[in-house]
Amino acid sequence: MTASPHSAPAAVALSTEGLVGTVASVPTSVLRATRFRPRHPPRFILAAGFLAMLALVALGPGLFTRYDPLTGDFSETLKGPSWVHPFGTDRLGRDVLARTLYGTRYSLLIGLAGMAVSAAAGVLLGVLAGLRNRLLDEAVSRLFDVLSSFPGVLLAMLVVTFLGQGMANIAIAVGIAGIPKFGRVVRAQTQLVRDADYVTHAAIYGLGRSRIFLRHVLPNVLVAVPVIATIYIGNTILVVSGLSFLGLGPQPPTPEWGVMLAESRDVLRVAWWPGVFPGLAITLTVIAFSIVGGVLQKRFEGRIA
Amino acid sequence: MTDRHEPLVDIRGLSVAFPAQGDEPVVQGADLTIHPGECVALVGESGSGKSVTARSLLGLTGDGARIEAAQFRIRGRDARTFREADWRRLRGNLTGLVMQDALVSLDPLRTIGQEVGEVLTEHRLVSGGAALTERVHATLAKVGMPRPAERARQFAHQLSGGLRQRALIAAAIAAEPDLIIADEPTTALDPGIQDQVLAVLADRVREGAGLLLISHDLALVARIAHRVIVMRAGRIVDAGSTQEVLEQPRHPYTRQLLAAIPSAASRGSRLASARISAGQGSSTIEREPSPPRAAVEPRPVLEVSDIAKHYAHRAAAGQTGTFTALEGVSFTVRAGEVLGIIGASGSGKSTCAKIVLGLLEPDAGEVRLLGELWTRIPEPRRRPLRRRLQYIPQDPLSSFDPRYRVADIIAENLPDTGARGRRARVLALLNQVGLSGGVIDRHPRALSGGQRQRVAIARALAAEPALIVCDEPVSALDIGIQAQILDLLADLQGRLSTAMLFISHDWGVVQHLADRVLVFQDGRIVDQGSVADVFGSAIVNTVPGRLSAA
Amino acid sequence: MPARHLTLRILSRLGTSLVVAWASVTAAFVALHALPGRIEDILAGDVDFPGLREAIAAEWGLDRSLPAQYADFLLRLAHGDFGTSYVLRRPVIEVVGSQLRPTVELAFAAGLLAVLLAGGLALATAGRGRLAHGLASSLELVAASTPVFWLGILLLMAFSFSLRWFPVAGAKSWNALVLPAIALALPTAGLLAQVLREAMEKTLDQPFVTTVRARGVGETAIRIRHVLRHALLPAVTLGGWLIGGLLGGAVITEKVFGRPGLGTVTLGAVLTHDVPVVLAVVLLAALIHVAASTLLDILYLLIDPRLRTT
């Protein structure tokens, strides 16, 4: 519903909710538990290492390249990968490596901002819907339905139509498009915790409603949020780069990965490198987030039975 | 066809290991023979290797299993040389498997008829749709399924537990296999239904099939098995005719297992330390007495008067009927008394527990706790009294907040005191329930089932309650652990004189522990009185019953 | 199982979906018309003289109150009139209608390909050992993490520019559909395969599979006859996302491959604030959502008898 065709993979396992208020047999949340694996699998270490490196690059891209991402050298246009320009240069003679490195900033920043919008609204609405109030649940669920009745890309486009193009707007647009997905998982999680034996038992032992909510329900919902967020951020980055590719986000010459790929389309016939490296960066980033999110999710499932 | 005297299964020195999960074999040096017309029971606690042994007869031990045997003959053929195709010809056709819970052991998306018929079409045993249908209906009739043609069109979830289990047996025997493997076939069922299902299996044995019956319940297998094999930790520790094993148990483990079974005879004594001493011809159980108990006071702790609960349900298309979960139930629990509630699933005992716990309002009648009105009052008014009524659930783990450590769980139930006193109090409580202080900072999921139940008991005690509701507190535990927990409950009850409402489906457990018993059936109390009154004549001749208590 | 009960249930779900569709179109209408003064700007273009905006507003009915405009919008919709494009000055139904076909072709081809790929991969690898599991999950992860447009660019470079097997742009012949369909299908297939395979592996762990094996049924037959049907439940849940995702992805794919279609129309309309066209696309998407969710609901009932009784 809010997905572009390329949602972050693990996201789906989390969100079998959707249509299935009715399907009793389909598990609806993160917290189906079996195993408890205390050790980090190697793929997790690799992916987490990659993300840590990305964070470093985003903080100080200048430390990793001596080229400027915006100014090109017209004597050096469309040069293939070499020791001087490991990723080659684009048609304005700009270093593709430098642009890709600087692009990390935009992609991570917009992705995180979009994620934050989805998470803030999704947690608030999801928790409200997950409580034992049918009217509230019905209202919030229908709101989610409305938001998810458009394909995610279209909804984001609609928001951009309203707000106009640009970096902040695109983060808001993608954030809004992600609300129902996030909110549904939080709702399912809240219901699961709400109906858990330990919450019923807290009532038997004489705890008041608000104390049960604050001490047992809310914390057990909130611990799931970082896991859900990690899994969804890959998806957010994909949608963001897609919208940038369409020209709805940051505008050229901004070195954003989607923008760079859009620019590369004109020179594909003569040069492959401007069209390869930014895409590789997107894909690797999304894969890394998926792996880390997936491992966190497994660990989390083991923690909470 | 196999020779009349040749065994169906003849295995010597069977070892099964899963190298991926560690080098320790799951089954080691097991011998097993099954003759036609013979029922062999394989008994042991969970993890004893009994199911793996049984699965090896079908070549279904799973991927990565390493099977070794000095001899492994099935119907005279060496099964060590079997390929997958050989096994497949054997499965269903010559050997049928009946598993525990038909709700999950039958494909829930296919009809009973499709499930029963699958083995027939797979092995091409019938040709033509009409012949298949006829054979399916005949098989269903054979296992005592009423209106087989109608049932064949239904799905597993539409049948009652007993009928469902019959359907599962029908699916296993449709091809008339001469060997049936039944893995805990009656465990999920109520006692009455258990007997019926066992009878269906016993019929097959009488017709000449071999039956391998796997169970954790010695008393149950004693009813139909010719021979009993006792397994523990992957090894066979005792084997022989049923009478030999049960009446003259050789191995200490078997003795301990038998001695730990709770019953009327074990009342007032400890279970875990009970031992069987073998004499000439007959054995006796030696038990230590439990510590003396304070007398029951006449002062009532809980008064339940004439409560009822009805539910609306969809009977037929569009119409709704009422389902009576509870009707006209009255009883009193006095201070220091243990009142047992016994009944099959659906008898209303859980509904009754929920009303007593103040989780559900009755449609009629009222409950008083310590003389004060407990039902149909707003929750805030109930709250001050809640601490006096505590609860021990069947599955303690799910009743613990997953973020909490043992200390947090118990401390949450302590009266408000200073933080320093809390930890000392928690340690004292852990000590009281027989746990070392070392578990205090651990997560319950890192504890064993028995330890978790002890934590749940400590939590209940922390509130210093007047009444504890125990809802099947030992039914998920193996017999040895069950004995320890029952001993603990009896000890604590004796020492603290806390009243207990003890709910169980297991007659033995209730006989062992309760002063008085209520028998629930279809939402009503059908019998009540002291344990001797209620069970007196009706005592089922359980295995320990045959043994005379010391 | 009474058929009447089922019909009622499906109808009530359909009703809910229609209400949701109406709400989403209304929300879009309100949002787009709340853009202050913007619509007149767009219509005016570069021309500017005093009184022009007022004249335009009067001509297009923009000077009336929002409820009046909304009532008018609904009334026109009821007559099948979707209005006139502000930018193209042609009836919206003509603009959208003429571009519908290539997009539907693309989405359908990609959807079919994705289902086939995912189903094949899941059947071949679910519960067939660690190696198959590792290989399949890596493939799925890479496919699902690759952006459609980058995949399109890679395919263009390899098969259109280097090998010259397929045309670079357009939607004239069948072979112009091949690369876009693959680019759109692969990420979807990765996602679908992941869900399908995980569900199959979970099902294979269930006790009833042991019962079926004990009947002598072979591994492939178990998967096709028993396990696949169970795995379809979560896959069907994903179906709603996938249909939406294919449509959304088609917008991007069309841009990469220079294909005509709804995506190009939508993108143009969004960039130029062509409100009537955007609204028509929203309405179309909402209707597709209604149809898809109702269909999926029926599919659930067909797959799982347990849902039919309660």
C-alpha cells in the first residue's frame, strides 16, 4: 500500500497486518518468539560496519576526497575510472566519487528525517489505535486505510504537489506516506502487549490502569520502535531516491544519489560509471539497513516471548 | 506379508545424533521389537528421546540426523540400506503415524475426507472417486466417527477434540497399516475422551496391528500396553511386560517416576522424596510426611453464591444461541483450606476462576472476598483488596513482563517499603520457594520450567495473600518437577495457612493436595465434598492405586 | 457454510473500501484546492495583467467557496466528467484514458513475472537445506534492495546500448516491454519470494507436515498440495502492497525507459500543479485499491476455511 515496489524486505514480515484484521492465523507483529541468539552473525558485523562507515562519511565527506562535489574540471569530462578519479568523472568533469560521498549526507539525512516523521506519527496513532477503545481504533485504522489507499510513490507525489519540491518537503512527503505502515505495526504490537498475560496479571495483582499502561504496556511497545525503524529506513531511502530521480526532491546540481542517477541517464550511451556507482551506494545502504534490522528483529523476538 | 512370528520391527543398539546441534546423541543404544498384535509403550519425560526413536521407524528423524544401529530391521528388511523411496513406500501404507493434537496435525485448510483419503491416492490403493469416497467413509466409521459422510466434508476446526483425534487416527489407518505409531495420541484430550481414543487404538491391536504408543503418562499406557519401555535422557532404563515394569520396577528412575505420581494415597506426604522399596512379590512406596498443617478455620475467605455466566454465540446461519459457561455455582473457601476444582476443558472451571479473580463479571450471583463485595463493583474499589488474592498461572513465563528480572517481578508485588528492605525481602522469598539468591538478577526465560513456577509462587507470596488461586500450576511440568512443585505448595500452604483454590484437570493432583473438591461439568457443580467422599468409590484404579502405601 | 453470510461479509468490506476511497479522494481534493492562489498562477502562466487572475478564477469556478466547488466536483464525477486539464486544456478523461494502456501492460507484465519468479524460487528453495536457504535469501535481499530506476539503467546499459537487443525507449512493440517489465518485476519478486519462502518454511515446521510425510507423500507434492496454500495467506496480504507498488513503480520505470503512460502524465501533472489530472489519477488509484482489497478478501476466504465460519 505505501510501498514502492522496492520496500525494505524485512518490513513485510513485520506488517502482515494490513487487510488482515480478519485473519486469525496470520501473525501480526514483531514479537513472535522462538530463538535467542546472543552472538552477532558475520553478516551483521559487516552490515553494521558499513553503516558506521556511512555515518563517518556523512559527517565529514571532505576527509575522504579532495575533490569538490559541485565544481567540475571541463578538461576532465566523462573520464573513466582511474587512480585519479576512482569512480570517473561526469559530463561536467565533476568527480563521481566525491559526489557519491557527499550524497551520503542527503540520502541519510532525508531518509532519517522521513523515518522520524513516520515514527512519531506512527507510534502516537498506533498506540492510540491499539488501546482498548473500539471507536479510536476504528477512526485511526480508517485513517491508515485512507493514507495507504494510494501507492506510496503517488501519495508522496501528492504531498509534493501541495508543498512544492525540495529536500524538507520530500522528507515530509515520504514520512507521511510511511505513517500507515509504521502505525499498523505499532498498533499490532500494542494489541499484542495489551493482551499479553503479564498485563492481565498486573491487573490481578492490583496495579491501576494508568500504572499498568506506563509500566508494562508502553515500555514493551517502545522497545520495538528502534527495530521497526531500522527495518523501515531502508525503504524510506529507496522511496526518497526514487522521488529525487523523478525530479521532485533536491534539484541538480545537488549531489543526491537519485539526482545523480537521473543526470546519468543522458550519458549512458558513452559512459557507464556515472550510472553505476550512485545506484550501488543506494543498494548497499538499503541492504545494510535490512540486515541490521533483520538481526535486531530476531534478537528482539528472542527477548520477548 | 510378514510372517506371523516375525517381528514388525527389530532394532538393536539404535543411536540417533544431530551433529549440527552437538555431539551428544539424542538416543543411545536403544533396543526395540514390536510384534504383530502387540502394543509396546515407550514412556519418558520430555526430551527423553522417545519421539525421536519412534520417528526413526518411519525415516522421519529429520535432516541432519545420524542414525546408527547394530540391527535395524523393519519387516525383515534391513532399513539401514533404505533410500527415501523405500521409506516413502513404507510410510502410510505399512506404517501409520498418529500425533498429539489433531488441530495442528491435520492440514487445517483441507477437509477431513481429503486428509483421510490422501494416503490412499498417494499409494494408489483405490481407483476411482467413488471407491475412494466409500473407503474414506468406511475408515471414518471404523474409528467411531458418527455420520462419516457429513464429517468428511468438514474441516478439522469444525470438529470437537475427540472427533478430531479420531479423524487423525482414521487418516493414519486408512491404508490398513500393520504398524501404528501413536505419539502422545491422547495428551491434549479430557480423561473421558482419552479412554475412547485409546479404545479405538486398542481395537486395531486386537485386529492384529502392532502399536507403538508413546507417552509421558505411565498410568495411561498401563491400560492397553503389553510391554513398557522406559526411556530417560536418550537411554532405555527399564523394559519388560507392563505388569513387571509397573509392579516390580527395577530401575530407580522408574521407581521414582511411579512414586512421584500424586494420588489419594500420597496425601499428606512428600512426593519428590518418595521411593519404592521392592519386596518379595509386591512393592511398597515409602514416603516422608509433609510438615503438619494448621487446622482449617471456619472463617470464610471467599464466598461464591449462585454465580452464572452466559455467552451469545452463532449457532446457525444468522441465529444466535446462548452458551451457558457457568450456572448456579456456589461454594466457600475457608481460611487455611485447600479447595480443589476439577473438570474437563469447557466445564466452566476457567470461567469460574476468572470471576473469582475479578477479571470477568458474572451475569448473576455475587462473590465476596474476606466478607466484602467483590463482584459488580468498579475496579478502583476492588483494588485495595486485590493484594489479598493472588494467582499462580499454568504458564508462568508469559505472566512475567519480558523486560523484568526475577528481582523486579517479585519486588513489584511487595508492599511499599524502602529499596534496601526490598532486596532482602526478595532474597528471603526466593529462599522460601527453594531458589538460590543467584537467580535474583536473571531473566526468567533463562530459567527452567520448574524454577519459573517457583518464581511465580514467590511473587504470589510476596503480597502475603489470604487466598491463592492456582490454575493448573503443574500441568505443563514433567512428573519429577511436578512432584517438587506440589511438595513446595503443600509445604508453604501448611506453614502459612494460606487458603488455596486449586484448579486442575488431573484427579491425582487434586486428590493429593485438596481438602475438599468441586467437580465441574457443563458449567455446573455436579459433585462436591471431602476428597474421600467424592473420590471414594469412583477412584479410577490408577497404577499407584495398585501399590500399597507405606 | 451459508453463502448469504459470505456475500454479506464481502459486501460490507466492499462498502468500507468505497468509503475509504471516497475519503481519500476528498482529502486529495481539499488539499489540492487549499493551495492559495496557486491554481490561478498556473492557469495564467507567464501572462500577467490586472484582473486576469479574477477572470480566470471566474472562468474555472475557482472564485466559489470550497464546499461549492466540491459539490460541483462530485456532481461532475457522477456524470463521468472528470473536468478539463488546466495545462493541456483537454478533457482529463481523454488525457488519462489515452495513457492507461501502456501502464497497465507494464504493471501486468511485471506483476506476472514477479509472481512466477517468486513462486518458482520459493518452491525450489524453501526447506531444502542451509545452502539453498542462504542463496535464496541473499538473492531476495539484493533484488528487494535494488531501486527500480537503477536496475533500469543497468539493463539499458547492458542490453540496449551494448548488446542492442532491445529498444532504448518507447512502447511501440512487444520488445520495448521486456526491459521495463524486468526492471519493475525484480524488486517486487525479491520481496514476494522472501515472504513466500519464509511462510513456507514456517509451514514446513508445523506438525501436520510430519503427518503428511508419514503418509508417504513426496517433498515436492507436500509443498504444492499442502504448504503453498498456507504460504499464500501472508503473500496475499502483501498483494495489496504489490499492486500499489507496481503502479507506483511504473511511474518511475516509465521515466527511466522514456515510455509513455500514466506515470509520465502524473509526473507532469504534479510538477505543473494540474489539479484535475492529479485528482483523476488519485481517483483511479483509489478505485484500483478498492477492487484489489475486495478481491484479496475473497481470496482469503477461498484459501482458508477457518475464516468462513466465524
